[in-house]
Amino acid sequence: MKKQMCLGAMLSLVASSMLLAETFELGKIEVTSEKDISANPSVEVVTSETIKETDAKTVVDALQSTPGVYADYAGARGESKVRVRGFSSNRVPIYVDGIPIYVPYDHNIDLGRFKTYDIGEIDVSKGYVSPMYGANTMGGAINLITKQPTKELEGEVGVGAFSGDGYEEYATMGTKQELYYGLISVSNVSRDYYKISSDYDPAGHQDGHKRSNSESGDKKLNLKVGYTPNSTDEYSFNYIVQRGDKEQPWYASAQGSTGGGVYNRNWDWKDWDKTSYYIITKTAIGEHFLKTRWYYDEFYNKILFKGTPQTSAQNTVTEISEYDDNTFGGIIEGDIKIADNHLLKLSVSQKYDNHKDISSKSSGADLKDESKTLSLGAEYSWQMSDKLTWTLGGSYDKNEVTKAEYRNNAGTRIAGEFPKYDSDAFNPQTILSYQATKDLMFYGSVSQKSNMPTLKDRYSSRFGDYILNPDLDAEQSTTYEIGTDWAFVEDQHAKVALFYTKTKDYIASVSGLTNTNPALGCTGTNCSQMQNFDQEEHKGAEVSLNSQWNEQLRSTLSYTYIDATIEDSKTANAKYTTDTPKHSYYASLTYSPIHSVDITPIVRHEGKRYSNVSGSEESSSYTVADIRVAYRPIKDLELAVGIKNLFDEYYYYNNGYAQEGRNYYANARYSF
């Protein structure tokens, strides 16, 4: 799995100086500029500067500083994710330049495979989410906006090494000419293993502290070309290729109540491949604009199922599972200036999801699931005065399952199709902002949003443990939020948000069920099923303070409180939303004793998380500290070293899957 260093030739070609690229404006959905009357004041922005200062190699790392957003980890699949205000990643769609990229089958995506080298900024929407995003934004939306060149020649190259025999290498090069621009970005990241904290006591299938079965590698190419015939119009073609492979770390705790399937799981992702093609356009028609997004996205996933770890069969492949999925669609948006201070946006989005399940045990019986999702959106913004702006938006979303096949009991042929269902929802939203002074703004919003059941929720037996439930209803939530943005003294910027979300028909897993119909998956008296719960409530607060104390010292502080509970008449012991810490803190400080040196310590704390809805299983709270020291011997060259998890804290999000202990890195970057 070790990758050959493949960028050396490219790195040797580069040799000039200057900071690369700004954010790709066509890739934005939510407007954050104060000059635009449709600007959403509740959006959080992670800048490229924050990404650099925190040495955030992945999108999950980059989002750690955002209030209300915290890391999540699907241990049994080795997938890094995030949650937003308690909502799991399949309720918070991920976009690249406004293009939806989540996996068609389950709406998830392994954000550990998404590196940050070509990202200009990350926009996070939580309460009010623009209808221009399309469907399924119940928990929010995260838009990864790529870089765009602004100079005749510019770029950046970098190399680095980190614990676990890991290395990184990347290069980005771009040009901006009068009528066109172009950018190419390549990266290669690989590691052989990672280490668990020295406080960990080996158990399960883990011997020692060098994590078993934890190799990974990721390569990426991002190509962007654009045509700008005048000052208002722009047409961009984008091609992104990701090629990854990873091993699934073995279960590293005592078996306890964990089933043998998870405890003895030994999976290797031989291929984690993604290819995206998309075209984004913006055309001025008088004072109005027509914007379009057209995309085709391929996802190929090949998993080797192997024998029980630490036995003679651990290297024996027992089954090969492949997902061969694709998504294609388009979004058309019209921005209509009705009059001064009145802006109307209209959109139509159509998305087609196609999933193919290929198993070596079912040769010639490839399963196909297909669905299509329509979203009709509208957003009207009115600047009522110099201080008061009101936006009213909404969408009608509909998801329709068009194919849902199943195999015969022997798995040798396609036996038929399950019942096909559709779901729809109307999602009205409104937000009112008041600019009391140039330094003080208040806002309030009410948002009703929905999330359609995934193909996996409806039709997956999850290796025979689940009963199928094709007629799941769409989840629907209503969020009330008030907030303020206050620069109370020079260079001191505070944000506060209070929110309350109530969700009905929340989809979650119920266990201990009985089923006698083998056509519906699991049979017996200990089955599970995805069901609609009566309601779920999230209420909480977010506070952040960004300070520039002087030329040498700046800091970021944030705190998030979330109380997330479930109520269900059918499940008496359902109490808690899983994987949601009630308290989380983030603090960073950058001190520059001289102009060419930055010292950045970071501290994160999260409270305990419940692992099931009854609250009988939970993970412990933890505190992790990092430190980074950067030195710039010349203007455009930066050398950095750092330690993550400085005090070697032992912690985990899922029992059996410990996170990385103390680890070290060193890197160099040169801008030109």
C-alpha cells in the first residue's frame, strides 16, 4: 500500500514566489458579503488561513474550530465524519463548489479521504440554509469551495512527514488571464500506521500501541479551466479525481455485548475511488443573473472481506464487495432584481442516484437501486431599510425510488423488486437581520427542513441483522434560532447563537424486534430496523470570540452546548441522540515573538457521548492539546513542526476504535 513519491518531478519544475489563489466565487451558494442583501448572517466560514495554522490535513480537521461542529467516527467502517448541532453526516450534505458529492446509497461520505490542499474556504450553514442548495439539508450544509487563481502565474508546493511513516506532497499551479483562467492541483498522502496512546491497555484484536490494520493512502487531481468573456459572465469546467485505499483498524476492546460480526471484522478498502465532472456557469441578463450547475459523479468502492484477525485466516479473502455508483443532475438558478433592495432567487434541481452492489458470492446477480430527487426553491430578500433585511425562502422536495432489486435466497439471480415508495416535503424558511450599528448585528430565523430516507435506510438488511422498511417517511425538522455578531471593541469579534430544533419522524435504529419473513432480511427475535421515531429535540447555544490583541498575539475561543434527546411511544428506553457531546470547547492562540515565527497552541475538549439511544453505553470526555511552530526564513517559504495530542490523551468516539495518541509532523511549503 506504500505509495511511490510521484510529485518530485512536478515539485522540481516550480521556483518563483507569491501566495496562491483566492476562493472560487462560482462555487459559493450562501452569500456572506455584507454588500449583498441575500447574505446569510448565520453562516460560519473556515478560511484557508485557519486550515494552514492548524495543520488541518483533512476536512474533518479543518472543521474542528467551528462552533456546533465536531468530529464523528464510524469505527466499524473506518470513516471520518462530522456532526452539526447533533445531526449526523447523512443529514448534513457535503458539497464541492455547490455540487452535492455524498454517496448515493446512504448519503454519507468519508471526509478522511478529502484533503485540504486545494480548498479556499469551507462554508457551514446550520439553522437557515439557502433553498438554492436543494434537498436534504435538515441538519445544515457544508460547502467545500476550491481555490481559483487571481494572478498571471501563481502556485504552491509542499512536502511533509508525520508519525506512522507518513508523508505528504502536493503542488498547485494556476494562471489568470484576461479571458480565461486555469488551475491544476495534485496531492499524495500516505501512512503505514498510527499509534494509540500509551494509556491504552491492549485488548480485543489489538496488540501493543502500533494500530493494527491502519494503513491508508490518498491521491488527488483537481483540474479547473474557466472562460471570462467580460466582467460579469463566467463559465467553468472542473474535473476532480480521487484514488484512495485504506485498511479498517481491528476492534481494540473486549468483546462485551458487541456482536461477532463487528468484533471480528477484517476489511480492507482496496479501492476508494471518486471522479467528478462539473460545469458551473454565470450569465448576466441585464441586471439579472442566470446560474447553472451540471454534474456527473462516479463512486467506486471495493472492499475485501477477510478472515478473523489474529488467526491463520486473517489474510484469506472470504468475499469481495463492490459499490459501483453514479450521480448526475443539474441545478438552474435565476437571480432576479425586482427593484432596488428587492432580490428574488428561483431554482430547480434534479438529481439522479444510481447504486450497484456487486458481490463475489452472487456472481451475475448485481443488485441495482435507483432514485431521483427534485427540489424547487425560491428565496426573496428585501432590504427594508439601512438596518433591516428580511429573507423569505422555501422549497418543495420530492424523492422517488425508481428501482429496488433483491436476490433470491441462494444469491444467484435477481428475484424481483421491493415495493417502491416516494417521499415529499415543503420547507418554508425565513430570516430577519437588524444592523443596529456598524459593529453590532442581530438576527432571528425559523426554518422548516426535511431529509428523505436513504436507499440504505429503506432496503439494506446490513449483513442480515436488519429488517427492511421501504415505506419510511421523510424526516422533518423546525429550527428556531436567534443570534448576534458583535465587534464590541476594536479587533474583538464575538458571535452568539441560541437554537432549538424539533424533529418529527426522526429515523433511527430500533433493536430487539421479531420477524419471520425472510424476504424482509433478518429473521428471528433479535433483529433491528430503521424506524421513524416520534420526535427528537436539539437545543443549545454557541459562543465564539476572535481577538487580535496586538501585532504579535491573536486568539480564538468557542463553546458549544447541545442537549439532544429522543422521544418515542414505541421504544420506552429511547432517550438520547447518539454521538452528541453536551459540552465542547475550542481554544487557539497564535503568538509571533518575531515577524517570521508563529507559535500556535490549540486545546479541544468534548464531553461524554452516548453510544445508544437508551444511554446505557457512553464514551468518556476528553481534552486534546496540539502545538505548531512555523518559521519563514524568507517571505514565501514556511517551515513548520508540530505535535498533535501533545499529552497523549487516550480517547475514542466509538468503543473499540481508539483515536490517535501523541504524534509528530514536519512540513515545508513554498508559494510562488
